[in-house]
Amino acid sequence: MDLDHLSNYTHKHCRFKLRSGKEVYGVVWEVETTDPSGNGEASTRLFFASVRDYERLQQTRSPVNVIAMQPEEIVLVESLAS
């Protein structure tokens, strides 16, 4: 799946089916980053966390379990948010 399609599901509680066959429940979001080599190029990275960790991150900015994820790993997404 590409970032353009996933942008409809960012910051929402969703069910994700991964290429490995696993199903995970949580939230994905995009973060703009700059190239650490110092050339100033920006890129977008995708991150995943459980709903509880995502809400804690939004409210308190305390450390949580966050997983960097490649968009290609996601084969299906379903929004569970009402």
C-alpha cells in the first residue's frame, strides 16, 4: 500500500493486515524527517503504535512503544474509528 492511500487512515484506530499475514490493531501516522547526512532532503516515515500508546503519546509525550513501518508491509486496512 502507498502513503497516499494510507493518509486516509492516519491518526485513526484501524485494523491492519500485514504482508506477513499478521493482523494488528492500532494507529499509524506520518512524520516528516530530514536526511541525517545533512543535505536537507525531507522524507516521510510511517510509524505504528497501539491505540493506548498513541493516545498516551498525544497527551503526555511520554515514551511509548512505537514501531517504524514501511507502507509496503500493509496489504489491507480497515478503520475501526466511529
